[in-house]
Amino acid sequence: MSPSPRKVLLVLAMLAAVPGARAADISGAMTADFLVQCQSSQTACRDFASDMLKALTGAPALASGKTYRGCAPLPLSLPQTGQLLERILSRPQEATGNAAEDIAVAAQAIWPCR
């Protein structure tokens, strides 16, 4: 039995606060699971994406070595979550399979830091 999304998010938030924790170390969530969750519940999808971006804001680097700068408007609204999903789905060649990285890359493309 897999842990509930709330437990996963709690662990993400706690680990993101640990100095030196890498995003690769704080999330085993897969993009495919995230997308299935989004089909089941828009609210859960929005909450997961918002919580993931909050956790990544405190993490020094993604698995690819890129840093997420945290410029997405948080918490995301349902339309903003739709934009995020559209970006992920429209660029499968950019997808890594890791939800943290794919959400961060999409968010950074939509809401770049200025």
C-alpha cells in the first residue's frame, strides 16, 4: 500500500527544509501518478502541484542539477494548474518521469523569474 498524498507532501515539506536536501531526495512521485491524480480531482491536483512547488523552493537543485527559483504564484489557482498541466502534456520530450522536476520545469517556463 502506498502512502497517502498528504503524507508524501508532509515528507516533502519536511525534507525541503533540511539544508542540503536535493529535490531528487525529497520526491519519489512520478509524473504519470500526478497526471492520474489530476484526472481524479482538480483540487487534489492543484494542491499537490502547489505543495510540490513550495517544497522545491527550499530545495537547492533538481535531479538534473537545475535550480527551481520559485516564481510561480502560490498557491496555484485551478486555471493556473490547468496551464501547468497543458505545458507538461504539450511537451512530452521534456518530461523526465519525475513529478518534482516536470512540475518545476513547466512552472519555470510559464512563470519565469524576472
